[in-house]
Amino acid sequence: MAGNVVVGVDGSDTAYKAASRAATLAGQLGAELVVLSAHITGNTEIVKIGSETWILDDAERALELAEDVAAKLRVDHPTVTVRPAAGRGKPQDVLMEEAERTGAELLVVGNVGVKGLGRVLGSVAWSVVHNAPCDVLVVKTAS
């Protein structure tokens, strides 16, 4: 397989279910798995606690989330090459931009928000299915 598999994560159990399915497929296809988390803002917050100063950055937190999921996937799917990534913007846009940038063969998303009013308003899955630059798999992660 020439490209990779991209999956979006947000820290939820349903997103991990989609990521695990993506890891299984990436392993079967011999592809790298990109675990991607999006952050909407570029906020950086400075927090002082006693004599210590902490810098909290949305981009860093998004990447840490992707790294945490990637680490768990490496344990559950040891033969798969997993790379964490983060991007700024709406989740659907970040997913599609990463797929385009890396020449992904497959984008994997969960089905949460595909039904009812969420579908009308434009869920991440709906947007990706209709606009992705590659094939899309929607994993049934919730009823």
C-alpha cells in the first residue's frame, strides 16, 4: 500500500474504538497509522503555582492526546507503525488536510453524530464522507 491510514481521536471511548479498527486495517494493509487530534484554538495559557510556572498550550494538549492513544494502540497492535499528530482547525478539516498532505489511502472516523440533527448540522463523519480526498471508513462506534 502506498499511502497511510488516518484516524481522528478526541479522547472518547468511541474514538478509541474507531482508532483500534483503523490500526487493525493498517496492519492488514501494511500501512502506517496516523492518529490525529484537532484543536480549535491556538491558545496558550500560563499558570503559576507557587514558584513554578506552567505553560499550557492547546496544540501540545492535542498532540499529547494523540500520543496517549498511539501508545495504547502500539500495545494493542504491536506490529503496526503508529504516528501521533495534531492539527489546528475543525476536526473534519484537520483530518482531510492530513489525508491530502500525506497521500492517505484511507480515513477512518466513528459514526457518532451521523444520525438525526447532528447529520443535518454537519457532523465530522458526514463532512469527511462527502469531502475526503480518499476512501473513508465509518466505524460503527455507537448505536
